[in-house]
Amino acid sequence: MNRRLQKPFAYSFPLTHKVVRNCQLITEHIGDLTVEGVGYYDPSISRLDTEHSRYDADIDFVKWNGADIKPVLELSGMMDDIADATVQYIATLFQAGSVKDMAA
């Protein structure tokens, strides 16, 4: 029996790049990408299980100024960073939900 829970999500992913100014490495914030999709949580997978993840996500859109640029990011290889950040976001999303449910 599959007990996988799902939640739609949207969050901002900061777009930055590193430059050298005055002999110092500086990270500049270019803007924010909007990442949208559906996150999944499988409570039947143990936290100690290193082969399977309790959290997963399907990223539907990555938007820059309202335009979906996900195909461009897939070609550039940047989607890996966004996918990793998304799984971390999903984990906090479901953990926050479980804390709220416990308090109710």
C-alpha cells in the first residue's frame, strides 16, 4: 500500500553568481527564480534508509520574470542544483506541516 503524501509547492530560488571586485570574491544576487511543482513524502521509508529518499519532487516550472526557463536550465546543467534545493524545501514543507498537525 502506497502511503505517499503529496503537496503542491512554489518557492523562490535565489539566482547568484560570483565575481571578483577589489580583489575580493563577492556573491551577487541577480534575482529569484520561481520553482513550482508537486512534492512527495513517504512516511513508510525509515530516516535511516540510505538507499531510498523519504522526499521527492516533480518540478513543473522554473520561472524567470514569468517565463518558464526550465528547458534552458536543463541544458545548462543548473537543474541539478535546483532539484537538490527543492528536495530540501520539500523536507521542511512536510516537517512544518507535521508540527502543525501535532499541535492541533
